[in-house]
Amino acid sequence: MKRVGSQETTLATIPVEGTFSPGMRVNVIVEVVGASPTTLRAKVWLGETAAPTEWDATATDAEPRLQRRGVVRINTYLSGSATSTGQALKVATLSVEDETRVQP
């Protein structure tokens, strides 16, 4: 999803295979490459299994205001129709790498 001002646009969605249960690990890898357009790719999978070899979703975008360095942010959402309010998010690992700054 991208947000420009107050306008949000869905670039891609990923249906996750399997059944989620509380406490289960949800793995997400996102890769962002290039500028004008920028290519975004993502993989999502449940549990402790190995990452899929193929990307689950790919999108490109050339919005001028989004063609510069930004920030990494994790947003959570609990539906207004949810019956349980005792939800928690645990981030076990968060890694952000700039491949142009990686030392050999």
C-alpha cells in the first residue's frame, strides 16, 4: 500500500497460505529496488518453514513524492468487528539494509 497525503492506494495483496493461530510466527520479507519506477516485492509465510523461493507479490510505482529515502514503520490494525481486544504484536527480528552501504 502507498500513502500520498491522505490518499491510500493498494499496490498488491498477498493471500497467506495455511491457518493462523495465536502465537504463530508470521514471516515477511519486503525488497525495494530502484527509483522511477521503484519495484517492491514481498514474501509472506507462516511458521518455521523455509522462505518461498518465488515472490508472492510484485508492484512498481513512480509516484514522485515517494522516489526518495524514507522510513521503515510497522502499523497494526484491529478490525472494529474483532471479538477479542487482547491482541499483541511481537517483532522478533527487524532488519533494514541499504545494499549501497554494505561493506565487502
